[in-house]
Amino acid sequence: MVPYLSERENAVVHINSICTRLFDTWCEQRRTTPLAYLLHCWPLMDSQPASIRRLGNTLSELRRTHLETLDAEAVRALFELADCAEDILQQTAMPERRMRAVSQHQSVHAAVEGVPG
């Protein structure tokens, strides 16, 4: 379980470094629209799935609605952020699915044991 936590932490650090780079660039260029989107979801308050999902969704919306105003480097960074966010969310979903499967198995097992034979 420790490698999973380490991998997740590294991904969050990577996301923060990309966001910092975008923040610095957009501040220097006085790009208020992309900054407004970025500051809506970053800095991350935590690394919970809801925060990561919000970051991914917000910056995907920026890409969709203002693509023509972004330079190639920013677009690459936004796609990289989307990939990192998706990876983190998929890693988070795997243990949750396993826990649901175990819970369902236990419920079925309890129901079968409770049936008079």
C-alpha cells in the first residue's frame, strides 16, 4: 500500500509544479482569463478526489472554451494536467471498487447463511 501512496503523492506534486509554472507564466503575461480558471481550482486544498476532479474539470473547460487564446506550451501543460488528474482518480477508484465488491460479497454471504436450510 505504501507504493500506492507514494505514487499518488508524486502525481500531486507533479500537478502542483505544472500549476505553479502556468501561474507564473500567466501572471507575467497578465493573462486574466486563464488565471481566473486556474485560481478557481488551485492551489489544491487537499489531494482528495473531489479536489483533483474539480481541477481537471475546470482546466478542461478552460481548454474547451478558450483554446484559441492559449499558447502551445499552455495547451500541452493543460493536457498533461488532465492526464495526471485522470490517473489519480482512476487509482482512487480501484480501491473503492474493491471495497464495494468485498462488501457485496459479504452481504451475499450473510444472506446465504441466514437462509434456513
